[in-house]
Amino acid sequence: MAGETGRCSCPGCTEPPIAVLRGSGERLCTRHFTASVECRVRETVEGGGMVRDGDIVAVGLSGGKDSTVLLHILSRILLDCPVRIVAVTVDEGIAGYRKETIRAARSIAAVLGVEHIVVSFEELCGRTLDALVGELPMHPCTICGVLRRRVLQTAAGNIGAARLATGHCLDDEAQSALMNVLNGDLGRIARTGIPDAGVLVPRIKPLRSIPEKEVTLYGIVQEIYTPLPECPYAGEALRSDVRGFLSTLEYRRAGTMTRLMAGYDRLRARVGGCAGAGRVSCPECGGPSTGGRCRVCELLGQAGRR
Ligand code: SF4
């Protein structure tokens, strides 16, 4: 993507391009690439009615590249809007990893002048992820995903947020969509999308149309990345396979992920009323559930906490 020759496609611009957009074929210089990414995120936010005047928007900020880019862009495109942004970082309790990313999250929030809070798995369930991994038989990313969603939702609710923004980009969304299809999980297909309806603080994904490579390049040209260690648990089996498969397809057939998501959104609209699509309150904790005991209570029950 970087290191392109020639001139930027924008009329009158003589700057060298740094990127060729896979969908449109546009060759863009640093300034116009930055503007293009921000414009598409703005269209997603405005077109989806994601944020309204007076809203508090909680932004999940892991300190990694996607959420850092998300906070950076939101703080720019919402600069003149009567909206309060609060960055929320979850400390799962992962030794040798999370402390550094929390430091990076604090730093980027401070640079952008955004309020920042840190909430932890220990506050929710009295355990770190490291401890739970030793007590539960599933992959750490499965435990982490279930508890992180609840911690973020709880924190967003506590600060009165109207929206919870997460840094999922096009690649993440396409991987999740294909995984849901491969798992035959009709209920999950029906529940995903924007805005996320139900008893939760509605979740929004402003980067959902931006390919991961463009998110990465945006962060590089804006100089907002800090080199960080990789999570020692990274590598959820099915997602790794799907990521490799989709990357290969996207390389051979540009626009594959965008087309997949367009079809997935149509499919989601068709199965919206299917069994398992709705959410109810968990009889134990009152949190959101797809029926009966919620996943958080199930996990913590298995770990001997409930
Ligand atoms: Fe959690 Fe897995 Fe991400 Fe590590 S890689 S932070 S365990 S989801």
C-alpha cells in the first residue's frame, strides 16, 4: 500500500501517493488519504445515526492500533459537536501485557484531551483473566470476550453513556460474519449489526467500513502508535483460520470483505425475528442474556464463583 509512485488522484494535487484504495483504485497522498478515511468514518457515524447531540460516547480503548485510531478520528470529527467522549480501558489482568497497553491508552487519551477511565475484570468477578484461564476449559479469548463485553457495558452504563464505540474495522467484522455463518449461529447473526439493539448500551462500530491496512496506515501517518507487546493468549483458532482465508481472498479479489459485509447485513435483516435473536435479563445478575442464565454467570459458575 505504501511507497506508490506517480501523483495523488485528487484534482490539482501534485503530492506523491502513499496508498491505493483497494475498492476505488484511488491513489492518495498523505493529506488526502487522511481526509478520505476520516470522511468515510464520518459518513458511517452520520449515516447510521450513531451519535446525537448531548450524548456521552464511551469509547473502548485497548491501547492497540484500531481503538487508538478510533479515538483519534472520533475526537476530530466530533470536535465541534455537543458530545462528551470518555475512553474506557479494560484491564483483564494479563501479566506482562496489559500494563504497557494501559500506559499507551493513558498517553493517547491525554494527548487528545479525552477523559479516560480504567475498569478491570477483578472489579467484575474478583479474578484476573490469568486466574480464570487456569480454572476454565475454554480458550482464553472466549473467556476474555464474554467478560470484556460485560465490563465495557457496565462501565458505559455507569457513566450514563448513550453509545459504546468499539474499534472493529472491516476485517474484524468480515471475520466475525464468516465465523457466525461457519458456526451456523443464526441467533448471533440476527443480533449483530449497527445499532446494536436490546437491553445494552447500544454499541457502534464507526470503523466498520475501513480495511485494517488503512487503519494501520492512518495510525502510522498520524504518528499515534506505540510499539506494544502481543497478548500471550492471542490466536483464537477459528478466527486465525478465517483471517488467513479472507486475507487471501481479499488480495486476489479486491472488495471481497466489503461484499461479504453487504450480504451479511442483508442476511441479518432477513433473520432479525428468528428464535434466539432477542435479549432478556439474566435471572441471576440481571445482565443481558439470550435466554436463561447469561454467559457471564455461566462462566463464573463454572469457575466456582456463583
Ligand atoms: Fe483477550 Fe484474546 Fe485479545 Fe488477549 S488476544 S486481549 S485474551 S481477546
